[in-house]
Amino acid sequence: MNSSRWLGAGLVLPATALLLLLFLAPTLLMGLMSLRNYTAGTGVGSDWTIANYLSVLTDGFYIEIMARTLFLGLVVTLATLLLGFPLALFILRSSPAVQTLTILLVIFPLLCNIVVRSFGWMVLLSPNGVINETLASLGLIAEPLDLMYNLTGVVIGLTQIYLPFMVLLLVPALQNIPADVEAAALGLRASRPRTFATIIVPLALPGIITGSILVFVLTISALVTPRMLGGPTYKVMATQIYDEFMTNLNWPAGAALAFILTAITLGLIWGANRLAARYTKGLQA
Amino acid sequence: MIPRKPTLLLTLFALLVLVFMNAPTVVVVLASFTKTSYLTVPPQGWTLDWFSEVLTDRGYRRAISTSLTLAAGATALSILLGTAASYALHHRLVRGRDAILSLVMAPLVFPAVVIGVALLQYISMLGFRGQFWILMLAHVLITLPYVVRSAMSSLTGLNPQLEEAAMVLGSNRFEAFRLVTLPLLKPGLVAGGIFSFVTSLDNVPVTIFLLTPRQTTLPVKIFASVEHGVDPSIAAASTLLVAGTAIALILAQKWVSFTRFF
């Protein structure tokens, strides 16, 4: 080995060692744990089994949690798209001063703590919170609305939390659409809505796909917001993993659930990358 | 796209979305000034009592100092490890560049809660549970991708001839790095460092699994307090966290403009 190889090895060693010892090794160990048998009362056994995966994938209790998590991911993704797309358009069409201010207002919540923002939503959504009190004092409702500890609250909270990512990915995607293409469509007498649907949206698709996958993946692995706005009874995969490890102490089941969550996440990211790559290639051809 | 002015409808919609995006933070900040003993918005009267309560409370003070120590230490280590690794990877001084890069970036795509439980199990088995340095290294793990990404993109943007010129003029590799490359990397490293600091300061899903009952960080303490009922002191603690983040950002604005991303 020459001197630059030694230098290179020395420079990457600390970072690589950290990742191997504190990321790869724990992940592999958890893989082993997910294959251990578990008996309530005695704890983790020493036999190998796939029972943990089977029980998670067949037990109605876990299936409901997984279905709810994926549904939540879908709803939040759609909500961020519906709110984020017009906001991204607005940013592109504004004057530079308004643009800067708007971008700062999009980035500011992104950098505020997720616990703080979820807490803010609790203040707004709780039965005696700001929204219910205001509606009641206006005489619009007699009973407080159930805005929290259910799907509504979790969707509102997660949509607000992940919306900045969607906007920040949609802005460059829309910006990169050449003006000529849009002008050509309009020049050929396509209507504004038709141009939007057949030119703008398809050309922004790589950005839309990237943003949607990112929001979906972040939503299904969210722990803090579902716990704070969903309460102890509204369970999703991440909160169930937390409970298996911290409350039930059924580590094999928690590990199996964690691996299923990871598999869904990595699978989606991998699939989206391939889809985006193929789509971009298709556009150039 | 063809430049055109936003319509009134689009402007109104955008305004509503911006209100939606910023409402929870504004509400928390407002609620922390109330004179009442319960949370209410708009606040009734203005007082700083809740802040002095948080800042004199021993539990909160320890949580704040733990959070800051953790974030500062993890960021410093991340910058050190991340810059060194990025330099070697950029100059292709090691084999397996892509594999190492994917490994370093992996914690970014893994669900944070999974990293948390995997570490919990691993360090319990090794008997390191509750050690502060383990917690700090776990934070390096989750902040390193930001520093490496930032450093790699800054290195790609550099003119390689500058470093070569320094070496032709007689400086060795380290001097060329310290005197030429490092100053040019500074904006990228500051941006990556700020992002890493904020990420560490905010983290709950990894941290919560690695704390002992006697340790806590500010966001974990707020998260845990909420389960026992809410009062304005939680809002005050949250406001402090928001203020800390805002100060970090204003400092960062000196070096990096956020709008340059567009």
C-alpha cells in the first residue's frame, strides 16, 4: 500500500468504524433477536423461530396497526401534495422579496422541534383548546369536536410537520420545466387547465414522486406525533415498536415489527429511485 | 415555467397554508407568556414567570445542559469525522468509495425508531446502557450524513487546481488542505454543522431509548411531561427550544443563504 492509501484508510476509518460498530452490528443483532422465541413471563428464549414474523403478519391486532399506519401514510402524503403544490406554484410566481419571505416561512417550521409543534397542535386541537373554544364562543358548536386522539389529529399534525419537505422538493421540480414547452402547448391552443394537466404535472412528476415517497416514509416511521396527538390508544407501527420494547418487553416481537417497517421503507425508497431514474431517462429519449 | 403573477385565489390559498404551517409554533410561544396557571391562547396578561420557573427548575436546567452538550459534542465529532472521510472519499484515496458512502448515509433512510431500538438492545447486551458517550456517538451516527453530504458537495464544487497549486508551491498535503481547501469548505461545513446541531438538539426517537430514568434531554422531557398534563411551563420550555433554534439559524445566515438552494 502506498502512502496515500494509508492516509485514505486513516481518514475514513473513524467514520466507518462508528457505522460498523453502532449501526451495522446493532441492526444485525436485532435481526437475530427477531428470530428468537419469546414466552410471556420467562422472556427471550434461545430457540430459533420465525413465529414472531408469522404472528405479526397474521394476528389481527398487528394487521390493524400496520394497515392503519399505511393508510395514515397515504392520507398525509395526499394532504401534503394538495397543500404543497399550490404553495410551490405561488413561490415560483412571486416577486423576489415575497419569495424569500415565503421560503423562510416554509423553512422556519421545519427547524422547529417536532415535539414543540405536536404540543402546539395539542393546544389548538384539544377539547378545551383554541379551536374548540373559538367555535364554541361563536356559537357554532355545542359540544367540542373530537380533533385529537384519533386519525384527524394525527393527520393534521403530520401534514404540518412534513409539508415543508414536499414544498422544498416541488419548487425546483416546477422551476426546471422549460417555459418553451408550456408556451408551445398554449400556442397550439391548449387551454390553461389542459396545459397544466398534460404538460406541467407530468414534467413535475419526478419531483412529485420523490416528495411523496419521502413524506410517506417519514409518516409511517413517525413516533412522536402519533404518540402525542393519537394518545396511547391510537397505535401505529412506530408507537407499537416503542411499546414492545419499553412496556411489554417483548423484544423479539418488537424487532420483527421494526424489520417489517424497515423493509417497507427501504423497498419504497429503492422502488422510487428506480422509477424516477426510468422516468428521467424516458423524458430524455 | 412561464413567469406570471400569482392569481388572487392562489395568493389567498398560499397565505392560508403558511398560517397552517406556522400556527402551532406561534401558539406555543404565545401560550408561554400567560399569567394564568393553565394554557390559554391568546394569553391573559403578559408575564415571564414561566420562563423563570423553567430556568430555575433543576430538572429543566439539567435537561437543557444535557441537550446542549450533546448537540455541541455530536456536531464537533461529526464535522471532524465527516470532513476527514469526505476528503478521502472525494480524492478516491480508498477503495470501496460507494460502499462506504452508502454506509455513512444509511441512518438517513432507516426509520429513526428502528435505529433507536437496535441500539438499545445492542448497548444493553454490552452493558453500556446509560453511558453518556454512547448517547453522543449515537447522535454522531444520525448527524454524520448531513455533514458528509454537505462536505462532499462543497468538495465537488472546488477547483482541484487550487490545492495542486499549493502543493506545487511547496506545501505538503496537510498544509494545502488547511490553508487552501478548508477555508473554501467553511460555508458548506457551517451549513452541515448547523443542520447537524439542530438535528441532534431535536432528536427524540433515537435518544428516548438510550436514556436512563435519571437522564433526559429537553425535547424528551417536554415529550414526557405532556403525558402528565400540560401547563404553561411546558410552553415556556418549548419556546426556549424554538429560540435556541432560531438563534442558530440567524448565526448561520451570516455564512449561508437559505434561498441559494433555489
